[in-house]
Amino acid sequence: MEMAVQEALKAQGMTWTNPLVGAVLVKDNQVLATGYHHQFGREHAEVNTLSHLVNPKQAQGATLYVTLEPCSHYGKQPPCCKKVAEAGIKKVVIGQVDPHQIVAGKGIEYLESHGVQTEIIGGTENLNVAYNFFYHQKRPFVTLKYAMSIDGKINAAGKTRTIVTGDAAQVDVQKLRLHNQAILIGANTLRIDNPLLTVRIKNLPQPPIRIVLTKDANQLDFTSRMFKTHGEIWLLSRTELTQKVAENVHCYTAANWTPSKIVQLLADHEIQSLLVEGGSNVQSQFVAANLADEIVTYIAPLVLGGTALPAVFGQALAEKSDYQLLDVKRFNQDVRIRVRRKECLQE
Amino acid sequence: MEMAVQEALKAQGMTWTNPLVGAVLVKDNQVLATGYHHQFGREHAEVNTLSHLVNPKQAQGATLYVTLEPCSHYGKQPPCCKKVAEAGIKKVVIGQVDPHQIVAGKGIEYLESHGVQTEIIGGTENLNVAYNFFYHQKRPFVTLKYAMSIDGKINAAGKTRTIVTGDAAQVDVQKLRLHNQAILIGANTLRIDNPLLTVRIKNLPQPPIRIVLTKDANQLDFTSRMFKTHGEIWLLSRTELTQKVAENVHCYTAANWTPSKIVQLLADHEIQSLLVEGGSNVQSQFVAANLADEIVTYIAPLVLGGTALPAVFGQALAEKSDYQLLDVKRFNQDVRIRVRRKECLQE
């Protein structure tokens, strides 16, 4: 199964709202073939694995290890269960049941009723944290990310951008973006940091949707770097956008874009994951709404002092949120700490 | 020499303003005796080591490894150099030269002029960071310590104390206090946290002096827990103390106790190390004055939100201070990060 997980990981960032899935076909203690779901809309891991056999008959009597329950429905691809059963596979060892309502045990039922043994062994849930969360909680998994000084500040006092972390940490942020279908910033961050919010380490068929939260979309600077790139951009504004903008820019309006309303909009669009990249007021709204499922912070060995901008600033917390430490990792001079909301861990 | 360092460490917190020193006596690849400076005012490591020999004549022709240059002056103890030469030791391998003006190479000169070979190999400087710093910089080494939430806050909004870290991190703070001769807090921290600031993991002959920075010492609550304990307490106040206080409490007055004035007062008393334990305004003054040589922060997996008290808050930084990451360590759910001012590392 570990080998199947490694297969699945090859498609990081490529499968959009589809889960990462890997598979390994084994007979007589020998690996016959491996495969994975390469990209959203392309063949699933099971079929990809079978396609790597020199002779399809090899699959007869073999055991398939697959990180996620094989699907049982006709979507962009015919159901994998059918293919698995038809191939003569004797047993399917499954990492986790698919939480998607359309599958959710039906794949296993199909296999069993067609004479294929199944076994669920668990342990592959971390491959698709947001996917699993989304189908259980009906809303995207929200990650807050910020780089801060050792005194908890994200920017020096003043209006210009402070580069806090080093190159290695910045590459890691790129990896974090790979796992998210949407990235949100506030209008202040757009103005001060002028970020691209793109994934530059991999060419993605569906890059994350970039979202700017603003009181008035008409006040945004459309000459910002972000607006010169391809890929979808959403503006969440209180007022209608009156000026003409590029085709990749969409404006949604509401009287007040609270974190729960933002998350609902994303859920309506079947977006499973959101990365909030600042600024401090936006971060404070998400933690106050108890909608920060994971926090990833990069801490740099510098001090920005008593008038610099705190990482989280503005809105008060209704109640203290408890998190669990996931891991700590050094990136040269910077330290990354990841914590996850305790409620999330139990879900 | 590593063995000598381990010997030295046995006296952590016990030697007050004296350095930690360990020694190992070796002949024919065999350890004859080990020893260390046990306590302020007691015999030095060299003499302690020699006292462990069954027969003093064993020292003849032996090599002494000692973490710090043997002293050459009459202080509380007769000079170690004399004892070493008289014992017939052939060679002394020295970890580092003693920066104290009273020694500073004179020990080595004495040995050489009395027919004892010497060799300085380096690598033991970390045993006595504050001691070395003090004799080079003529002021105490200042460490800032704070426990903060993952969003950079030391206390929830409001006036009551927030327990941020777990037990293991709190025990580590006790170890940190062992290495400091003075501990400073602001009057707000005294009022809100009501801390003891004592070292409870070891019975110290000279516990750190506890210092409270206040505008008016007469406004302090002398029923606070701290005032019910033994051990020296200093109040740094703008106004004279008019009320009668216990014998262990001393009040120093100045128009304005800036960090540099505080550090000067300590230097005048030959105090080599200061641990600043909050609150956020005091921390901001020390970083603004570029008088935070080391920062030790414990980061806990909880969020205190946008209106909670930042770790460092108040005074602006004149310029960005660059630090070097020393180490990262987990204490169960908490993470300790230690950084040191870059200038300090070069000193």
C-alpha cells in the first residue's frame, strides 16, 4: 500500500477536485503493474494500472492494492469496479472508503457482488485531507498560512512589503499551494505585497482560483501583477464591479463577505480547499469564525518590533481554539510549524 | 575535553557569577581523576580534580584537560596555576582563554614560565556564554523569553492570565532561569501573572535576582506571591519607595529606566546575565534598544485571536534586527525556538 501511496503522490496538484489515487497490482508476491490517477478528467488509477500490463490476462487471480475505494458510477470515466471485476482480479485491498456520496461503499458492494474479495485496511486518509473533509463537512478545508518574525509580526510598520522568510520556505509555500483549489487574500495584501499567488513549481491544468476580498472591487488596482496572469480570479466585493475586466476575473457581491459566507460560496462551487494567505485582519476573521482548520506558519529569525503588524489582528475570538501540533520542520533559518484544529482531527 | 565539559555542567546554576569549569587529568591514555567547580566560593575545577587523586604523585607527568584557562590570581581561592605547576603536571590542554581581565592569558604565561606546556583547543565557549559576553562587552547578556500562541500572542484579551504552554515547556523555563543571574518583569506582568520567578528544580545558593520594572514602586501589590519568598528582589521605580518593605527588597530610582540604564545598573553590580520574562511592552523596549541578545520563545498550538496581546508590543524598532537560528526543540505540543543576535555570534 505504501507503494500505491507513492504512485498517488505523483499527481500532486494535477487532479483538481478529484482525489489522489494510486494502485499496485500484485500476484505471487510480484508486482505486475503500478498506476495512478494522472489528471482531472483522465483515467482512474485502477484502469491506469491495468493498462500497464503486457498481457491483460495477467490480472486474473491477482490482488489490487488501491489507496481509495474504486468508483462505481459513470462519470467522466466508466466505473472502475466493472473493469476490475471484468479483469478477473481476485481481491482488492482498499486504503479508505470513498466519502463521496456517489461511491461511499457502493464500489465495495459492487465488487463483492461480482465475486471480488475486498479488504479495507486504512492509513491512506492523509493523501486527500481536503477531499475527505469536504465530503464529510460539506465545506472546504481551510488552511491559514503566514510567515512571521520571531516576535509574531508579518510586516514591519509602514506600507511596504517586508520579506520575512528565506528561499527554502518560499518554495515550501509553493508546495502548499499545490494542495489547494483556492487562495484568498485581502485587498490590503494585494496592495502592499502585490503577489502573483501562482504555482510556479509545476505546470497545473487547473491552478488554484485566486480570490481577493475587498469592500469595493472598483477600488482595486487592476494593474497589479496578479491581473496580468492567466487563471481564474474571483473578487468578493460589497459593491458591483462597474468597470470592464479581463475574462478570467469574476466578481461576486454580498452585503458582507464573512468567512462562513466565503466558505459557502466555495462549497457551492464544489471547491474542497482554501488557503488564506493574509493579511492579518482576514486571518483574524477566519480564526474568530473558527474556520481555520489548519495553520501553517513560517517563523523567521528576525524581530520586527512593537509597532509592526501582528500575524492575526483585528477581530476578537469568541472562544479559545485548541489545535494539535502536526509537525515542525526547519527550512534553513526558518521554522515551519503546522497545527490542525482538534475538531478536524476527530472528524 | 568533552568529558571535562560534562563535569563542568554538573554545577549548572550553582556557580553564580563564576564560570562553569570542568577538568580531567589523564596519563598514559588513562583518566586519573575528574573534577569541577562546584559552587561560587568553593575550590576551582583544577584543585578539585587534584584532590580526587589517591596519591598526589600520580599527577607528575600527567596532562590536564580543563575547559577554561587556569586562574593566576589570589581571589577566594589561591591561584590554580601554582597548584598545577607544583603538582608536576606536564601539559595543560585548555578549552578557552579566560576573558576576565584578571586572568586573560596570565594563567597560561604562568604555566609556561614554570615549565608546563599549554595548548588552547577551543570549543568550550558555550559553557559560559554570559560570562564570556560580559567580560567582552562590559554588560550582561540579555535573553528575552516568552510563550506565545501560534498567532503570536502571549495573553488573551482581558486582564487575567492565560496559560499558554504545557508542563514540559514550563520545566524548560526553569532550566533557562538556572543560567541567569537576574530575571526582569514589568509591573503589569506582576499584576496579571503574579509569578514567583523562582528556580524550583534545583536548590540554588544564589538564586537569580528578581527585578520588577515599575513607574511607581508604591503602587505595587506587596501581597503578591513573589514578595512572600526569600531571595533578592529589586524594584526599578521612578519614585522613591515610601513604605517599609522586607529586607530582601531593594528599590532603585531613576527618572526613566530605559533598557540601557537597566543593563548598566546590572553591570555595575557585576551581574552577567538577565532574563526578561515580559510583558509585551518591556519586550518591545528591549528589542527596540537592540538589547535582546537571545530570544527564547515557546510556541503553543492554540490561537488567541485578533484582540489578544502580542508578544512584543509598544515601542517601534529603530532598525530591523537580524538573528541567527540556534535551535528548534519540541516539548510535547509546544515548540521552542531560540535565536541569537547576529552581532553576538561574532563577538
